[in-house]
Amino acid sequence: MNEQSRLQLERYLQLVNRRKWVLLIPVLLAVAGAALVSFMSTPVYTATATIRIDPGQEGQNPDAAQRVINTYAEIIRGEVVLNKVITDLNLHTSAADLEGRVSASAVGGTELVRITTKASKAEESAAIANDLLKVLQDPQILAQLNADPAAALAQRVNDVRTQLDDQIGELQRLKQSGAPQAQVDAQQAQVNATQDLYQSLLQQQEQAAASAHQQSFAVIQSADTPGAPISPRWSFNLLAGLLAGAAAGVSLALVLEYIDPTLRGVRDLESVTPLPVLASIPFGIRWKYPPPPVSPEYRLLATKIQTALNEHQHKSVLFMSTRDEEGNTTVATYTAMAMAQAGLRVLLLDANLNRPDLHKLFNLPLSPGLYNFISTNGARPTKPMEQAALDIIQSSPVPRLYVLTAGTKMSDPSELLASQEMRAFLDYLESQWDVIVIDGASMLSSAGSAVIAPVVDSVVLVAAEGQASSHSVEESIDELTSLGAKPAGLVYCKATET
């Protein structure tokens, strides 16, 4: 995986972490809904039986044979058959309702008819299918369903024979009475047509009689009791709920990302305030120990800040953010390193007394540090400031870069940072070092940065992509300005596009 792909993956992971509840809640609700629907649904069991229909002489004609098979399929779902099944099994239902639970279909290319039945109980579905087979073999039911085609044709033959006799009699009368030849010829034509119809009906009568004796019905496979219902399909429903919930969660997360006022680019930050954006730090640049080479972005940032400090003969700069975890500690540390590598004597001071981190970055002891110095060498100093300062300031692996850790944690650091002793200590440090880089707390987590901001020479606000919002940046700058602080600019960090 190349660097660009890795950064893109980290960006997606950051989005997932930021919107994890937006993604998770729809999934949980959809899966729970699918489970509830499945639990409350009436189970449906299916049983299947197969019969074979021998169309007899009709089998010589494929179309006629298929009609015979299809006829049986319709007979199976007929009211006569279904009412007999309801009576046999004492079912509390109607023929119309049972018809919706019975299907019969011809198996293409064969003489088979497959019967499928549905019921809320496995035993009932099998019982219905097997009773259908029994009913179809009942002679009384067959007599109701299959009127003898030979008998029906015999009645038709008799009727046509009677009609033919009448027409022949009329023909003879016309001849005997000396009727015009045209009238005799017309009557003769009627007699001939009726004779042709009579012969055709006689032939059909013979074929129907033969077919009735040759068609046969056979049970190929009776229905077994099904082991599991076909509905509800728990696995399918839960998977569908999972996918639907995931789709809804992703869509909602994307919508929220679109309307979210959090910063998505340098232009978003530039539109909030007229203060300059001093640098855009790419996503993925994190602090490592031992310290890696300083990136060009940090060298440019250090140059801009140093130029601004020299222009006004200032020495201290405070790095702070609107919220925690926006990267101001990393930005302050790399900027201090870049200044030290440029030849300046730099002191990196940890003023984030609520959540100190500098001692971790450089593998230094937390105490003694800033708090210990102010609390023991403030109003009643036990040592000269020069000596006390030397006791707590520690060197780092980077030449000309020194570190002053936060010291022992305290419950109310804002009181210490606002004290006169802190102001005097900063004045002393500025007289001894070329630049004082201060890592402050976020505006949201502590009032420490707000009370120390007016004391330092300049303030740099760090805003992280996807974390800081236009509202939080604007409010922080307004608050700093109202306190009398001197914002020098902003740093846009964790940028996914540079």
C-alpha cells in the first residue's frame, strides 16, 4: 500500500470513528426490526407431491397431451376437490382460502404434475397434499369431474341423426310433389352436409371412448412432512436488515458530513477569519520518537512565525486549539524543532497542565516542571529564579531545543497560569531564550490557554480538518481578541488535500 492509499484509508477510518454511532444505530435498528418481523410472522411450511398423467391416445398429439395434463392441474385446484379435502381433514377454512395455498403445475417436457401445499403447521401441509392424492383417485369425485365424453357425443350423434332423418324425409316429399329442381338441389345439399357431420361425430365418439379407457393416473411421490418452514427466512431477513441498515447509516453519515460545519479544507478556514493561514499540515504527519526530520511544511511555518516575532521584537508564541486532539502539541513541537535546527535557542514549554504530553514525546520525567516551579518559587522563592529554572528545564535530543514539562498535575491550573509569578517567570524566560514556544490547552477543555494568551507575545490557533468547525474557530478568535490576546494566524492540520 502506497502512502496516498494509506492516508486515504486513514481518512475513511477517521470518518467511521467520527460517525460511528450514526453508522451503528441504523444497523442495530434495522436488524432488530428484521428480527422482530421474523419472530412475529406466522411460519409457512410447504409439502410437495408428484403425480403422473398418461394421456392415452391423446399422447400421440403433443398439444392434446399437454391439454390433458393442464386440465388435471386445474382440476386439483377446483372447488369439488378442495371441498372434499376440507371435509376429510376437518379444516377450518374455505375452498377459496385453500385454493390460495395449493398449486399444481405441469413439469415441462414430462407427463408429471407437481402439487405443492402450504400451511402454518408442517404436518398439516403434508396431510393436505396426501389427501389431494387420495381424492383424485376417488371414483365418485372422478365421476363428478369427468363426464363421460363418449356419452356426451352419443347424445350429439342422436340429435344429428334425427335432424338427418327429417331432412331426408323433406327431400323425398319435394321430389314426389314435383317441386322446382333448384329447391330440390338446395335440400339435397343440406342432407349431404348433415351426413358429413354425422360421420365425423361417429368417429369422435369412437376416439373418445378409446381415450377414456387408456388415460391413467399414478402417484409418483407422496408428500413428506417438511422439516423447516420456508418463511420467515431468518438468515435472509437479518442479512437484508443488516444491508439496509448499513446503507441507511452510510447515507446518513454522508449527509451529515456534507452539512456538517466542520472544516474540510483550507478555504473553509480562510472563509472564517481574515487572519492568515500560516501553514497546511498534511494528514498523517505525527510525532515520533526519536524525532524524525522536520517536514518542509513545518520549516515554512517556523520561518513565518520567526519573521513575525522578529518584526515586533517578540519572543513567545502560544499554540492552542479549539478542541482536544486537534494536533496543537505536535504542531508546537515540530515548529520548535524547526526553529532550533535553524540555529535558535528554543524553549518548548508545556502549559497544558490538564493533559500534559511533552514529557511523553521526549521520554522525560513529568516532574519537576512548571507547576512545581511556580508553587515553590513564586511568592516565597527558596532559590534564585535563575537557579530554580535551571533545575526544571531539561535538554532534548534536538540540539538547542530545551523542554520545560508541566510538572505535577493540579486541579485548577488556570489559577496558576493567571498568577503574577507566571508572568514574571515568562519575562525571565524571554530574557534567556531566543524563542519560547508554549503548548497550551484547548479552549474547550480548560481556561488555561485563555488566561495565558494575553501574557504571551502571539497566539497561533491550530484547527484540524474534520474536527474543528467554522463556529468553534470563529468563537475562539473572538474570545482571544476580547481578552487582549494577539492572534498571529492559524495552522490547518490533518489536511487530506494539500
